[in-house]
Amino acid sequence: MQGKVAIITGAAGGVGQGVALGLAAAGAAIVVNYRQSEGPAGQLVDAIERLGGRALAVRADITNEEQVTSMVQQALDAWGRVDVLVNNAGVSRDAMSWKMPLDLWQDVLATNLTGAFLCTRAAIPAMRRNQWGRILNISSIVAQMGVPGTAAYSASKSGLIGLTKTTAREVLRQNITVNCLALGYFEAGMMLSLPPEVQQQVIAQIPMGRLGKVEEIVHAVRFLCDEQAGYITGQVLAINGGYYM
């Protein structure tokens, strides 16, 4: 990843932060995207720079076309290229499908799916110019197996799988790969906000008997972004401890 430039959306959160640090450790310059978490984003930039890396915090609402275009342009202005895009930003608004207000449904789809599309559309031209790129979409086990109360979240994350496979076919001639990670339950994000007894109920259903570690996501991201993973595209890699096979 030496000399590469990576944009990580939602980088101020637990998974995004781990991915940003992992790619920075591999030598990439990092665009730390955030929408509201200015403090954590700035702290992440400082942490990367203390490790000898390069980073830039960019505030952008990924549902806003102009802001996404500006974010990519800031990366180009700073380092002249965009090589990696990790569509990590996401929200969840849960309700049973027959009770879910339309505005909540639209909010989730706008962030999780349309936001990923806008970022992908904005980043691909720079990758095409360099004839090299890596795009990773962060999906979920919920998209693969369904969970009651998550109609919008599940639909948006399922949509990412379709987006992955279609864009992979569109750009493979330019040495750009597009893959998807379907994540199970990890020691990060919303999982940590659940009461301990609920966490234990989830863990009891995971064949490996534990939550995943963010580092295990980071290893997968680094592998798929590596030059030697260039023959892997349009794939969905499930990282879930055997919960869904």
C-alpha cells in the first residue's frame, strides 16, 4: 500500500477507525471521512500521523452528491490520486416492516446504499486513470439471513451486494476490483451499546462462541486491497464466526 491513497467513509467509528489505522500502517495515505464526529476524526488523524503516516479529515455527508465530489477532489488535491475506497459508513433504524415510517426507510437506504453508490461513482474515474483500484463495500450478515425488525438495514446491505457484483463487472478491465465484506457481530459499534445480557444471547448463537475482533476485519481489508489479491473481484466474504454459512 506504499504510495496508495485510501478513502474510508465513516472512519471515525469503531470498524472504520480500525480499517483506517490498518491501511495507514501498510503505507497508505488516509482520507478520514466523517459527518458529525469531528473530534474522533481529528484524533484518528493525529494517531495516524504519530505512527508516521499521512491522513486528512474530510467532513462530508455521503448522501450529498456535491459533498462526495468535494471529498474525492480533496484527496486528489492533497495526493494526486485515489486508489482505495472502503464504503463503511452506515446507519440502522429498526422497526417491524409494517410499522416503519417511510422517512426512516429512506434515511437508511440513502446512507447505506445511495451513499456507497455516490462514493463509488466519484472515485472510479481516478482509479480508471491510474488503471488500478480497490473498492470494498461493508455489508452485513443481516443481508444474508434476515433479522426481524431490520427491513431497511437488511435491504440496504443486500443492495450493496448487488452493487458490488455489477460494478465489479464494469471496471475489471481497468485492474479495479470490487468486493464485499458481510460482517457478523463484532466488538464494536452498535453491539457494544447493547445490554450485557443481550450480548450474551447473541454470542450463544455464534458457533465460535465469541464476538469478532475489529482486527479480523482489518486483516481481510488489507488482503483484498493488496496487489496480490488482484484476481479476486465481485465476491462476498463472510466474516461471522460461522453464524451463517
